[in-house]
Amino acid sequence: MPARHPRTRPSLVFANQEGEILDYGGLYMAGAAAGEMYQPESEDLIELPPGSEIFTLPQRLPVGIEAESGDFAVLTENPYQPGEPVQAVAAFMAPAHTALYSAAFVKQEPVTEAPLLPLFAYTAVGWAEGKFWVTALRSDADIRQDLGQFNLAGLERKTRKQLKLLRHNRLVQHLGTCCLTYGCPAARNYFLGRWEAPLPCSPVCNAACAGCISLQPSGACPSTQDRITFVPTAQEIAEVAVPHLEKADRAIASFGQGCEGEPLLQAQVMEQAIRLIRQQTSRGTINLNTNGSLPRAVERLALAGLDSIRLSLNSAQTEHHQRYYQPKGFSLADLCTSLDIMKGLGRHVSLNYFILPGCTDNPREFEIFSQLVERHRPDLVQLRNLNMDPDYYREVIGHSADAPPIGMRNWLQALRTRFPWLRFGYYNPPLK
């Protein structure tokens, strides 16, 4: 179904000192890209997807657009209670949606006291026609993580039954925490016996990503979930994967999850597990989400039966990749080698490309990313929002704009035109 856009321009929304979200018709909503403010077009806006959340942004003032002049203006106090402080707000969108603009805000003085934002994505949001609107597009029609797909009461019953049945399996017990404590959609789908099931296996990593959601240094922004603390055996992994691949609709089993480090550091146990799985079933897709740091390990896994790989990438520029991942013993060149190995063996390759308006659609980034696509020919680009304070991310990678961004909708259309064979989405696709 085509996305519905608002008939009228949305107004700015803000939070009062109690954290209540209010709209203000005196200013239209604005969007931001790499710290610059923009006026969203109607085509940039969709209704806030079910399952999304709205966050307040501490010590950040909302920016809107004046109706008469079209100038950008900072809202410094509550228009309904003069003198009362306000905060900017942003939307954290449900899965399968990709941001076109970030929330428009400025930090309050002194800016050094504004706290680092938690590890979420911050999309511009406004109010019109009795509902919230966000600057976004639906990037994948797959419903596997849509809010309406989860009956929480039935989910808990099935989860606790499986936990009791497989109480000896440490991996299942870990996934139970992911499901019941963190609400991980992938873990939920495993216990519901459908679609994509997670297979985390690595408590360690060979990178120190600035936006890592499972491990952050002391004093930094807290991680959003706990990392797995053990390496499961090949038997434990197969006990999760085989029944799922045999019975689930559009079945996928994926190594490499947000609750672990780098799975390639456990290549030996993954190789054993893949062979064990394929001895018992040929059904479904075995996938690996990875930083692509160890190409020879990728080759061994592909020869063992790995069907697809998703390579995470914040930027196609070597220096930006280095500054974000802070890799230990690998580089962007290793990721490209892993891509080439999988393609050479006839396997499916996705790029898990972290999207941040103003950085992703920077003209230089667009051109270098296009060269990477042309040279290495991945099959799919997954449009995943970067979960990180946007100001801090630009600081980390040393972003500098020598030209205005081309706009995320223009960026996507340009790639589709330049590479008509390239697919775009959000999720790992089932291949069998």
C-alpha cells in the first residue's frame, strides 16, 4: 500500500518540563541533516509507525519554521506557560523504517553540559491532522518485526514452555532473556517458531565501535542490552537452528546479533555448527551478520554451508570506517575481500549500511559508496538507521561537508538508477 502523506504541514512538537509532548501551531516542524536545518516536503512524511517511541532530548531546544518568513526559529520556552523550559523531541521508529531527516534541535548553553544521547536513532517528528508524522520511508514491506505480529501473552507462554523444555541449553536460556527482558523481535520470533531466529555466539569482539549497543566503556553512553557471556557449543547452536529451519515459514537462522561481539572470532564453533545443521536439514537460510574482518574464516564458513552474509558498514570512506569501528587488526579492505569471497562462491551478500541523514547522502560519501557497489556488486543494501547521538557520530568520524547533502530520497533514487540490479530493504532475506 502506498504511504500516506499529510495534507497539511505538520507543526512543531516539544516537551514541557514534566515531559509531556505538546504541539505548537506557531511553528512548522523542521528536520536536520548533519546539523543543518531543512523544511521537509510532504513526500518526506509518513504517519508515525506503530511500535515507535517518542523521546525527549535533554538540554536540547526544538527548532521549527516560522510560517510567514520561512525562517528557522528556536523555541526557547513553553508558549503556553511563558518562562517554563522546553526540550526537543525525536521519534525512535519501529523496524523496517528509515529516516530521511533527523530531529531539528540546538544544544542549550553551555553546550558542553548537554548529555550524550542514548544509543537510539533520532528522527524528526511533527503533528498534523490529529496524529504524529515522521520524516521517513518504509524500507521493507516484510512484517516480521511489526508490532501487530506479537501477542505478548501467547509469546510468554510459548517462551517459558521452550525454556523449560530446553533448560540444559545455555543459548536457549540466553535468548529467553533477550525475549522476555529486552523484547528483542528476533528472539521473540524464534520462540514463536517463525521467520528469522538469532544465533549469538561471541562474547568478545575485535572492534570498539563508537555505537556498540552491547558494550560501552565506563563513563560513556550505557549499552542498551547485555552481551552474551559464553560461547555456545555447536550442539547447542544446532539444537536451536535445526527445528527452526525445518518448521518455520521463510526460515532463517542468523549468527551475529546485537547481544554479542564479533561472531567471526568464533569461526571454529560456527563452522562445526553449520556442518552439524546441514547434516540434519537442507531447509532454510543460514546467515551471518558480521564486520567482515576475517576473510579466510568467511571462506571456511561458506564452504561449510553458509548461505548469506550481511556486512556492517557505517561509511565507504576508509578513514570514517576506521574512526567508527576502531578495528583491532582489520580494515575496510578486509570487509571488501569477504564480500568478494562470498560472491565468488555464489552466496548472497547484503550491506548493513548505517543511515544518518547528512552523512549517508553527503556527495562524497555517495560517490565512494557507489564505487564500492560497482566494484564489488553486493546483492542488497539494508537501510538501517544509525543508533547514536548524531552530533557525537559526526565528531567521531570527523565529518566535514564540502557540499550540501543530496537528500535521502534523491540518494536512494540515484542508487536505483545507477544500479538497477541492486535491491534495497531492511531485513535479511530468506533464500530457500
